[in-house]
Amino acid sequence: MDVALAPAFPVLLLFLVGISLWVVEAEVAEKNFTRLCKTKSMLVVNGQFPGPTIYVHKGDTVFVNVHNHGDHGLTIHWHGVKQPRNPWSDGSAYITQCPIEPAKNFTYEVVLSEEEGTLWWHANSNRDWTRNTVHGAIVVYPHGSSYPFPTPHGEQILIFGTWFTYDVNKVIKEILRTGKDVPISDAYTINGQPGDFCACSKEMTYRWRVDYGKTYLIRLVNALMNEEFFFAIAGHDLTVVGIDGSYLKPFTTSYVMLATGQTMDVLIETNQSPGRYYMAGRQYYTDNLFFTGYDKTNATAILEYRGRYNRLSSVLFPETLPSYTDYDSATRFRKHLKSLASKEHPVHVPRNITTRMYITASMDRIVHADMDYTLLSSLNNISWVNPSTDVLQAYYRNLSGIYTSDFPDEPPYYFDFVADLGDTSTYPLKGTKVKILEYGEEVEIVFQSTNLLNASDEHSMYIHGHKYYVLGEGYGNFNSTIDPETYNLVDPPYLSTASLPAKGWLTIRFKANNPGVWAMHCQEGRHLIWGMNTVLTVKNGINPETSIRSPPPNMPSCQSSLSILRGRPLEVLAE
């Protein structure tokens, strides 16, 4: 097997141990970095920010041995990787495993299957923001075939990140204690650098040098903590060809928009006058009650043509980059997303729906006797609480008292979800409630954003272990009679992360054909730590090929639940 290395990032050390099997060593440790005139120590992988890129081919398996040299437990998640029958290596803290404790290690088995394109990996927790610095790209090349578009002359990875000049995890720890609002970033970064418009940053702005007359593939990763992101390159159109590790019908645009956690593949033709052009990113946000102080600094990098020209001339800024609250541009871009739907890359939209769910996504709060309050977020009025041991262990070992299997299929109250609701609250319940699905069920979920506390916001909805077809979206309350008439059942995009519009709805379908325990949540960090999370448990099928694999022997232990686990036989939950 060949592994192609792009020059932008050093690859993790890879050692061939068998056909399509690779071993990766990942050392997680503190290192000093200086940005915005200030130096801080932060947790990174192999001394790099962003972390190293993993290059593989479709269908490969990668073993990643994570050594935690930090001062707190962590897990690593492989965003957009389905992990067939292998939830043990999904890396979702307190859902598929307990954290890797300091001075310990754990080897993940990352099983690629249908994915092809750009994905990413990151630290995963709903109790801290470690993924802000612990993340990197995954590049999955076609296996034994070419791209469904002209082969590019080269490629580049651009990772959008969030920068805090201080240890943001210390602040998050205090927020979890007090229940108050999350901090605002000091800057956004492209490949770890804030760019020309930020203090002490111009000399280190990320630069990408290209040749005139070539076609390049750009792999975009939105690793921001809370923001959806517009991106454009001055003077150049972009042709979108893939998203979340799946191919799209190509379309040309002057800008793109990525939901939090999304990845995207775009082509660019270097056909402009040789010079320097800004590659710029800008957040897309909706105003809400709690998060009003957004950082409006553009993140920038520079595309620079090789050759002779006046290096003193101004760098051109993209005039087509939408404004921060340009809802129309965001919606218009998403409507262009359509699966390739070719013979080689067919679509299989579920038509025989056996489970329908209507799920409200809400920002809310609990008011205490002293009139102080605690911020919460919820799905169907349930705000997630981490269990004492991970849900997967409890399910696999048939442990009681860890979770309940009664996550509701619909909200407890119906009202005008998108009205001006002022201080209205639905008094969310805290709990560890999961939804049980039979193997092979075809599921439709309508997500509905609510405007409780006048705090409606976009939500980047992500499901672990599955990809889904996005049939449609709209603003206002979902109408079960009218809105399904607008569904795209022919070539809907096949995603793992999608935008739920503020004061709007989003409909998805998927087949529950991956047995295991899988998180479903908003990818935005502030919503996740406040509880906008639940779990979908897919039961085993009728044979070993449709059942959860046995756990590896060295799963990280859950210290608080060791007494529960002692003496219990290791057995699959009886079906």
C-alpha cells in the first residue's frame, strides 16, 4: 500500500504490519506556543498544532497507540469514521469508553469502510475543550480507483481552529461548576496561525505556494469549537466535490460554508494573474441571548503564486466572503449539496421507515431559589448527564443503574417553537437516557430548533457510527403535511454532520446497520457541555457479522465504577 504525503503537514510515523494495517504512535503532551504576543502551554499530539495528518486508503485499518502525558484524562474520536461493529474504538468519553488517564495509553483500532475524502480526529469530551488543541486531519484516498473528478496536480489541507491566549480548560471547569456562559475566543486560525490582521501574527501567517495553470485539491476541516464558518479565496472560484468523506455533484461557488465539525473537499484552478491572494475565513452566527460577544476578526492565510511579480503589491481580500449573519448565503450554499449518485457511488435513501423521531434542540436554564440560574441545553427536554461508567460497557455487560432506555421520540410539550418566547422555559430534566434501535431499522429524524429564552441558534448535529441522508431543511416550525413534499429523495447529501437552522428544522434518514452504542449530539462545544447530547444504541443482528465485536483487553478503566464491574461476567447483552 502506498501512502501519499502532502507537504503541508508532517505525517504520523506509519509502520506497515500487514496488508492495509498501519500502526501510529501518538504522544499527547504539553508544549509552549506563542500567538497574539503571548506564550502558553497547551496539550498537543506529537508536538504539533494542528496535530499530524493520518494518510490512508479506503478500507484501511489504522492502530493508533495514544500515550497520555497530560494532567487529565482524554479520549480520541475519529470524526466521520463509521467503525463497523467496533464502538470500542469510537473514542466518545463516558459513552464508548472512560478516559485514558494520565501516564496511561490505549490503542485505538480505526476501521475505515465506505469513507473516501477528508475526515478528522480530535479529543472528545462533553466536560472539557481539549479538542481545541488536540486535533488533526485524516486523508482517505481512493482504493484501486481514481477520483470521480479530474486528478489534481497537488493538494493542500487547511484546518480552521480557535485560539485562546490562556488555558481555556480551566475556565470551562469553572463554568461547569457555576453553570454560566462560555468564553469567547481571542482569534481564529488557519493551520495554527491567526493571520495578517491579528497582533504579532503577520510574519507567521500561513502561506501556500502554487504554480500558475494548475488544479489543486483543498481539504478543509472546521475544527472550531463553536462556529460555523464561511471561507473564500480572493479572485478564485471553488468547485465543491466532497463533504464528510463522501462525494458530491460538483458545483462552482465563490465561497463555502462548513458546519462545526464538517470537512469539505474543493478544487481550485490557479488561473489568475500571478500574485498573492488572501484565503479568508469568517464565522457565521445567529444572535442569541447567551453568546453575544463573538470575535469578528477574519482568519487569513495567503495563496502565493510562484514566479516573478511585484512582491510589494497588496494582497487581495475576497470580496465574496459573506457577512457574519448572512442567512441567505448559508442556506443557498447548503441547497447546492447533492450526492454524486453515480453507478460507482450510488445512494440508498431509506424508504421503509420503521422509527420516526421529532427532536427539539433547545437552549434553556434552571432558575434556583436565590434567582441565580444554571445554563442547560437539551434534546427533547432531556439534558445529558455522564454516567459513572461508560454506556457501552454497561450495555455490553448488562449492568443496571447506569442509564435508562427511555429517550423520547418526541418532545413533552408542543407550542410555537420559533416564536418570541422571552424567558419561557420547559424546565429540562437531567438524565442519562438512550434510544434503543433494532438492527436494520430505517430511521427518520426531524430536528427542530426552539427559541426558548429567545436563544435559538444553529446546531451542527452529528451522529457517531453512522452517516445519514439530509432530505431537507427549512425555517419555522416543521409542518408534517407540507414540508415532506420538499424532500430530496433522489440525490440528498450523505453526511455525518449537518446544520440545523436557527428557528428552523432539519430532516435526516439513515439505516441503523452498525451495532453498538453511538452518541448523537450538537458538535458545538458550548451546547455539548450544557447537555445537548443523547445515545443511539443499535442492537445486534442475527449473526456474528451483524453483531458488536468483542472488546479489546485493555479498555481504560472507570475508577468510580470498578466495584460495579468486579465479579461480573463479560457477556453480550442477551437479545
